[in-house]
Amino acid sequence: PGASNALAICKRLGLPEEVIETAKDNLSEEARSLERILTAAEQERVGAQELREQAEREHKEWQARLAALEKDETKLAAEKEKLFATSKAQARRIIAERTARAEELLAEIEEILNQESITEADLIRARTLKNKMGKEAEEEAVPVRAEKVNSSLLKEGDTVFVGTMSAEGTVLSVKREKGIAEIRVGGLRVSCKLDDLYLPSEKSKEKGSITVKRNLAERTLPRECNLIGLTVSEAIPELENFIDTAVVAGANEVRVVHGMGTGKLRAAVHAFLKKHPRVAEFRLGRYGEGESGVTVVTLK
């Protein structure tokens, strides 16, 4: 860019070194200052050129990447639509199969409950069918993403999905200080943790959704189970059948009469009630209720 470039050319052409050095000494300070400015400017120009070329390369690279991403996005959207259609068809098939199976089991249970006289064998059969329904529902359940309810807004009458039971129910009461709520699921009244309650599935609100409805025949339920005169081995099966019948009928509270005696039967009854999943709590009778000869049971 300046005089130093001319001197560099002379050196390459073989001009004696002493002549070149003399020429450098004869350069004025202004010429040397201009030379430094021109050299710096040239370096800046070369650096800018390199940066521009690098920016152009990166711009082309990002354009190629963007085009590839747009292509992948289009492909993913098509696959998502295909997967959604397949999942929807599969869900409808599973719902139809489960509905038909549930109808069969509910019809058998209703047939038992419609009988004028229900034997111990009938109750065992009804309990077996109920357990079978629960087992099949657990095995064939279709996993869904559910949103938990806002416990601060939960109120009586709301419809919720109970996670542990994989079923929808109606809120009967909310006990926020204890973190639980009373829910009616079908004919059962259950106590559930607020953390296990979810918003009902929107699928159930869609037009054409399949719902299983069955009105079980109402029957008079004895509110008292008299075990007096029975041995422990005889009393416990009798008590188990009584509790199952009370739960199916939707009873909230029942009485178990075991008498005072030696206390052996009472202890066996209390040990059984402690382990029963449908027993919320129990206590001895108060004055006028039979006192220590009676146990009052609250069902879930």
C-alpha cells in the first residue's frame, strides 16, 4: 500500500541491502506515519473480507439447516396426524370391547341382586364378579394424561376422575384440612386423597361416547349383623358377607352384634374390621346402642 511495499519489491529483485536501508533512513516521518496507517487499513480490509466470507458460509449453512427442519416438521406433523387417527380408532375399539364385557358382568350382578332370597354363595359370586371387573379394568386400562383438580376450587357435586379406581365419581364432601374427599363412584361411597383426583376426561363428553349405565335393583338391607352364638370361624365369613352386601347397597353405617361374653369374638371382629379396605372406622356402642356388646362400623 505504500513506500515500504516498493522497498520490499526491490529487496526481492536483489537490490543491495545497504541501498534499501539507506532508502528507509531517507523516508520522512510523515511518510512512515502514512505507511503505518495504510498498513493498518489493509489489515482491516483483509480481516473484514474474511469475516464477510465466513458470514456468507454460515448463512448458507443455516439456510440448509432451516430447510431440513421445515421438512422434518412437515414429516412429523403427518406422522402425528396418522398416530392420532390410529390411537383414536384403537381407543374406540377398546372402549367398545370393555363396554360389552362390563355389560355382561353387570347383568350377572343385577341378576343376583334381583333374587328374592340371596344366599351366601350368591354373595360370594357377586363379590367374585366385582373383583373380576376391577381386575379386567386394571389390565386393559388405556393410559391417558390427566390434569389434577384444583383442590381449593373442588366442591360438592363436581365430577372427578379417581386415579386409584380408574373411574369417574361425584364429590359428596371435601375435607381440605385432612387432604381427602368423599366420592360416590357408582353405588360406592369412598374416601380418596385430593392428590388422587383428576379432571374428568374430555373424551367422555364427546358426542357418541359410550357410557355404561345400570340401575341395580334396590333391596332392603339389614343394618345389623348378629353374630351371637357363633364361633370365630363361623362369625368372620358371616361378617364378611354382611359388609360386602352393605357396601354394594351403599350403606354408610352398620352395627355388628357380638355380645360381651369373654371378649374373644369381639377381638376377632375388630381385627377383621381393621384390615377390611371398605371400613373407614369403627367403635363400641354407646349407652343405649348396646355398649361393649355392639360395634358400630362406618363404611367408605
